Amino acid sequence: MKKITSDNLFPYLIITLAWTWCMGLLPYFLGLGDTSTGNIIFKLMAGPAPSFVALIFVFITYTKEQKKDYFGRIINFKQIGIKWPLLTMIFFAVVCGTTILVSVFVFGGEIPEFEGINTLINQPHMVFVFLFFAVMSGPFNEEFGWRGFALDRLFLRYGFWIGSVVLGFIWGIWHLPWYFYKGNGQYIFWHVSPIHGIMYIVSTITLSCVISIIYIKTKRSILSGFFVHMVSNFFTGSVLIYPFDDKYIVTLLYVTIILETLVILYFANNNKFKYEIKEQIVSINTGVRCPSNNRTVTVRRQ
């Protein structure tokens, strides 16, 4: 059975960046940046590019068995398990809480108004609406591509850590159009200080590495990328605690980088994880899923 190779990696990245930048910046340069028409073009045409382009490559270049494996790793909840989703939620809850404390007590910011939490208390069924927007605001538009298509190829070409950093950098610069539209975090970062705008790219690199860690820990579950991305948006973004001031969002940037870096340092020095990286890269190279932790698993080819 045909295995995954690094072929199509650069065409995928180039097409995705070109598509997003062109469609994302077009409304701004046409003077439609602050209009509903411009916002529709920006959000609907630019945002979904990573996933849409990846799905085109998957349907055109993958064999029937590869497609089955690809979509299986997206919908297989058993593969992702309970442990890593739970740890993910705890981690981003800590990020959110730490950010609020630092923003308020160190930098004199305002306490967020927690409209999302208040809504859930009064209308618990709204959790499904919030989760829907948390998924659609990033994971659905992006994760079919970033983790689903590009990540394995980057591992093959550059190894685990460099591949994760490269993807994080690409992910960061992919957000270029977001710097031009009010209401986006990237716009706020840049207009408060260009240094914050640059550090945003650092934050996508650290988050990329964290997602890659969980991706390996869940035996290359693409669903894990969806989940971490969703939880990050759900806990630290506007879903639960909005509205908040600029001090909160700038503080969030640096708290996230620091805490994610601590996670990265822990796993970078973990011998068991080093073995798991080698194991999963062998799986990508050979198209055969490797056994783990002395347990028998189903052999699966890509």
C-alpha cells in the first residue's frame, strides 16, 4: 500500500498562503475592510483555505486506503482517548486564569465580564452553540490541513521539533490578513506594539509544538489537533470571558508562550517521548502503525 511521502508539501503550503493572503487582503485594498461585504469575503474565502486546499490534495492524490486512514484519524474518538483532552482543558483553563490574574493585579487591567459564562449559567444548552463557534473559528477551517495534511510531511522532511516549528511559523504568517481588520487579536497586538505582532508568530510556534506533542501521544490523531485548537479558542478567547480589555489579550499572548514553552521543555527532555517520536515517524515512513508500550495494536498501512 502506498505510504505518505513529503511530496506535495510545498505546493500545499504555497497555494494555501497565496489563497489566504489574496482573498484576505483583497477586501482591505478595495476599501471594503470595515464593511459586511468585506468581512464575508475575508472570513468565508480566506479562512477555510488550509482545510479546503488539503482536502483537494487528499481527494486527488490519496489512494482509497489512505483516504480511509485520513478520515478515520479525524473521527476516531477512541484514538484520542480521555487523558489528553482532559489535560488539554486543564492546561488552557490554567492559562486563562493566570492571564486574568497577571493582567489585573500586575498590569492594572480590567476584570473580564465573563458574558459567555453568565450565558451558560442561565442557558446551559448554549454550550453547544459556543462549542460550534469554537470549532468553526479555527479548527474546522484549518486542521484538515495543518495537522491532517502538512504535519506528517514536515516530520518526514525535518524531524519532529523542526517540523513543528516550521509549521508554527507558517501558521503564524498565514494570519497576515488578520492584522488589517479591527476586532482581531492580531490587529490589537500590532497596533499596541509591533513587537506584540511579531511575538504572535512565536505563540503560534509554541502552540504548534504543543499540538504536535499531543498528536504523537494520541498516535497521530488528527482529531487531537481539532480538539486542542478548539479548547484554546474556547478557554482563552472570546467565547467564555468576553468582553475584555487590551491588557488581557496582550498578557494572554505572553502567558501562553511561557506556559507552552514549559510544556515543550518537559517533553523535549523526556526519554519516553523521544522514543514515541521515533516510533511514530517510523510509522509514517513505512506506512505501518508501530506497537507501543509493549501492547499489541492493529497494524495499519497508509
